[in-house]
Amino acid sequence: MKKLIALLLAGVMTMSLLTACGGSDGTNADETTTDAAGAENEADAADAEDAADTENEADAAGAENEADNADAESEADAETGEVSEALADGVLTVGTNAEFPPFEYVDDNGEPDGFDIALIKAIGEKLGVEVVVENMEFDSLVAAIGSKIDVAIAGMTVTDERKASVDFSDAYYDAVQYVIVPEGSDIASAADLSGKAIGVQMGTTGDFIASDDVEGAEVSRYNKGVDAVNDLINGRVDCVIIDKNPALVFESTFEGQVKALPGEQFEFGTEEYAIAIPKGDGALLSQVNKALEEIKADGTFDELVKQYIEN
Ligand code: GLN
């Protein structure tokens, strides 16, 4: 019952979102299509739900009321390896922000590709579901999980703030923030960052460091890391704080113009990337972690690292 109300609420929210985004550009047209599919999914999910509920009622002969039943359900999922409702439609809808090479970028055919995309497709294969990738702004991902998208993979660092809204899979990659400076810059230590104009990708851990930890910083936030680097080259910012691997990609893209400096030099701590999933979906969490484990054990993971990251 709780879930039925949640589904109805989700429906109402989708409708108000539709009303709110009722523009006429191409993006909105796409979104409408997605939402229509979402509505279908909801219907499917509702069906699956009914089936699951019937089963539960039969199983839990002694259950006192439905609220108790719903609580017991998520625990049972993790233990029995039951399939998550998010996968009931046979599709894993994955949000990413394809502006973060080598983890995600748009390939020559206009499709999202990269390490994360290949990894989540391998996970989808293990789970026996189709993977559909939705490219959106990084800053919108967490809020979209559980409604517009099932999960997000986006070189996303596990943070306590995000953990308040979503659950994270086991970590799959270690990261650290780097500082990109123009060739010849004298920025070399944490103290040198004070009072500087710093470019970051909006809503990222680089943004949090620049905004919260650097004294007197003048922070410029961009939707795309590459736009921050372009402004660095144009002299609009003094440096860019962004994750190591994209920083190294940008250093080679703009060779001779910028340098990527290791975060250790600035006393930045290590971070871990993980897949963000809806809070409380124990079944999906254990399914994703199991698939990840298998992908690591069978050598697929190392192959993807070679193909996308070490290349
Ligand atoms: N790892 C950073 C974060 O989670 C940046 C991720 C990204 O820009 N895709 O905030």
C-alpha cells in the first residue's frame, strides 16, 4: 500500500514535471518520449508489484498488516537474491553525464561511451536486462535516481551528503582531484590556491573543495569540465579542479597549453567511485554488487581498465 501511494505520487510528480518543462525545444521533446516510457514502466512496475504482493501475502501467512509486510520485503530481497522492482521491466535505465573522459564521453556516433558505460553494460548483461543510457547534467543525477533513472554511473564519488539520498554499490575505482593550470603557472601547493579564480564542474567534489576548503576562492561553475578548461586557456580562471583521469585527458587534449598537477601536492584526499542506486533497494544493491564481483573475477574489469583508462 505504501508503495502504491509512492507510485501514485511519482505519477503526480511526473505530470507536474511535464507541465513545468513544457517548452518546445528538442530536449523537451526527448524528455516527453522518456516520460511516456516512464509511465509505461510505472504501469509495469505496478503489475509486478501486485504479483509480488500476492506472493508475499501467500508466503507471509502470519503477517499482521501490509506495512510490516513491506518492511520485511526489502530485507528478504537482499537475502533471497530476489529481483529488484527496478528491473521488472527488463530495462536498467542508467543516468550519466557524458562529459567526463575516459569514464564517459560522447563517441563519434553521438552515443555515450567510456569505461563507466562499458562497465554498466557488462553489469546489465550479468543481470539479464537491457541497459538504456540517459545523458544528463551531473548535478541532476542524484535527484533523478529512482524516478527518471534507475541508477547513475558517472565517475561519482561516494560522499556522506549523497549517501543521505542514495545508496552506493561497492566502490570500483579510486580517484583524487587534480589541479589543471596554464603552462608556466606558479600554482603548486594548497596555499597557492587561496584567493584564486577556480573553475570546477558544478556539483562535483572538485566544486566542494574549491567552495568549502579554499580560502577566498572565486569559484566559477561549469556544466562541462572542458568549458572550465577553455576558460582556463582564455585566462578567465587561474586553475581548474577536476578528477585525475579527466585532468590527464584534458592535459593531452590541450598539450602545451595546460598542465595537470597531482592532488597529493595540494593535500587532497582520495575518493572512490561507485554506482548510485535508489536508497533502500536492497535487492538491486546486492544484484549490482554480485555482478561487479563477477566482472572483476572473470577479468572483464581489467580489460576495460586497459581499453579505456590505460590506453
Ligand atoms: N568524482 C566527482 C564527483 O563525484 C566528479 C564526477 C563527474 O564530474 N562526473 O563529484
